[in-house]
Amino acid sequence: MRIADRIARLGTETAFAVAARAAAHKAAGHEVFPFHLGDMNIPTPQNVMDAACGAMRAGKTGYCPSPGIPELRDALAGDVSAARGVDYSMENVAIQPGGKPVIGKFIMACMNPGEEVLYPNPGYPIYESQIEYHGGVAVPYRYVRDDAGFHIDLDYLESLVTPRTRAIIINDLQNPLGAECTPQERERLAHLAMRHNLSVLLDEAYFDIRYGGRSSSLASIPGMRARSIILYTFSKKFAMTGWRLGAAIGPKAVIDIIAKLNVNDESCSNHFIQHGALEGLTGDQSGPRAILETLKERRDIAVDLLNSMPGVSCPRPEATFYLFPEVTELMANKGFGADYAAFAEDVLVRTGVSLCTRLHFGRPLPGEKRRFVRLAYSGIGADEIRKGLLALKAYAE
Ligand code: PLP
């Protein structure tokens, strides 16, 4: 069978290959500490499960409107408006089968082939894949690290804008860095987007995974609502990664296009699951609160242990469930230099710790000399975190 040329441009999430390698190592009888995938081993809140099961039994098993059931669109518009200080109503919401589909749909709706889209590197690998798959030019922007954490290199970002730049993807509360923009950085990003008339994808998948205080959205800066699509997901806040439910939120004209893409692709998102999500938004909030407490405890255990290892240094992010420690010295001490794959394999075989490296989040940028790995603590309990990282500490020592 002939395969279309564009498939050569389709990327993937190579973290799934790390998962397969970890599974093979475990099947061979070894203990494995799964720090590689941003999946969650925390159960979905009971009230959400009950509501979804109840809806299924009550016959909510047929198609529903393409942009989602009106009750959920309405509740989500209210929730997002209140949390972000922006005014959205139901017509600004298109429910999706996960947050991820918003990325491709934003690109399809807002970018022509040949146009440039700015995206974060290190960053979620699907951005580059979708931009290139749809015939765009993916232009990576970079981060700098100081003692407190990672920040977008805004001067560098400015230098990347050309007359062909059509859009920018911003993942505030960022995977894999755990980075969060300061208010000043948000202002600068907003001015850049407005000055160059860019469409903006605000990937806010981790908006609600913040440990101290509230998150803030670029959509709330005057002028930004009209040019931004928010990627919302139920996956993280409600530990619903496998349920597949999210939303695109933004100006009605673009949301209508995205809903039309839904008609073509999926008809609608799963019907009874939307009733579970509605309960998540409007019902008892102790579930998401407990999820956040569990994650925070894990973060502190992991960060403390990582910083106790020679050759490793790790900021303590206030958001997301990812850590991105620097391991330049450790890799050099172990004789790996820049060979991330050999290092990760050695760590797995000698300690059982399965992790992703910087390479899973984009190609290294010119001049990049420091080395980093990513650990996710959403899919591994506190005891296992301790055991795994003590083994890694012994390896480092
Ligand atoms: N955006 C970022 C930055 C992510 O890390 C993820 C998932 O890990 C997603 C979007 C999509 O998540 P989902 O499709 O489960 O909503």
C-alpha cells in the first residue's frame, strides 16, 4: 500500500519507547521505578466515577453534540472564567477527547502550510510533530536556568520572529521543566504576540497542578483573549488521564472551526464521561485537593533526595508533576559525556530507575552544553520514590 508523503513529517512521543523498555526490564524480573511517563497512579475521585457510571446506566450512551453536552460546556466556561479572571461562556468551549487533540486542531485552524510556529524546546514533543505534519515550519524557542528554575529566553524568542511567523505555543506551567512564567514574562509574551499579530495556543494542561497559591493565565492580559485558544484537560486535576477528556476554549469563531473538525474526526467526545467531568467541576472538591496533596508530598521527597546526590541539582517547581534536574556532572563522572541513551540505559540496569532524558523533549539547541533528565512523580508512590532515588543516590556516589 502507498503511504502519503506527509507521514514522514509526523513525529511521536518517544517517552512511550522508554515505557516499553521499562516494561521489558520488569518482565525480565527486575524491579523498576517508573519515573518516565506523566501518567497517574492516583485513582479518579469517587464522585466522578459514580457520576460517569450513573450516566452510562441512565442511557447516556448515544452521540451527543459535537462541541460537548451543554451542561458541561457551561460549567467549564464558568470554572475557567472564575479561575483565570476572563469572561467565557458556553459558546467559547468545545469539549475534546483529551487535551492533546487541541494541539493539532489549533494548528489546522490557525496555520497555513509554510508558515512558522514558535514552540518550546525542551517541550511537549507533539507541538513540533503537529506543526510539521500540517506543513508548517516548527521554530523552537529556548529556556535558561537560574537557581530558582527555568525561564523562557525572551530576547532569543524575539529574535526568532519573522514576517512568516503565524503563531506561538506557550506552555505556562511547563512539561518537562516545571517552569512557570513570572507576571513580567507573561506581559512581555503578550506584547510580543500582539505586536506581531500572532495566534496563541495556551497549553494550560497543568494550570490546576500548582502547590502554592493560584495560577495565572496569559488569557487574562488585555488583548490576549481574542487571539488565544486555551488547551484545558481533565486528565491531571481529576486524575483522568485514560478517560480522555479535555477542551478547547477561546473566541467563538475559532471554537466553531474546532467543533467542525470534531464533526469530521470524532463526531463527539464520549457522552457519559462528560457527565463524570461535570460532577468533577461542580461537585465535592475534596478529590482534586487530595490529589494535589499527594503530588506535593511526592515532589518534596524527590527534590530533597535528588539534591542530596553528587553531580545532581534540581530546582523545586511550584507546579506540574515533573522535575528536570541537571546531571551534567553525574554524566561526566560516569563517563557518558553527552550520550543520553547510554546513560539512561545504565541508570535503568544498575538502579531500576526509568527516566526520560532531555532528548525526549526536542533536539538539543545550538550551543547547549548542560545535561538534564526528566522525572515524573505522578505515576509512582512515595515509598517507591524513596527506594528508587536512594538506589540512584548510591549509583551517583
Ligand atoms: N500538554 C502537555 C504539556 C502535556 O504534558 C500533556 C500530557 O501529558 C497534554 C498537553 C495532553 O494531555 P491530555 O491529552 O491527557 O489532556
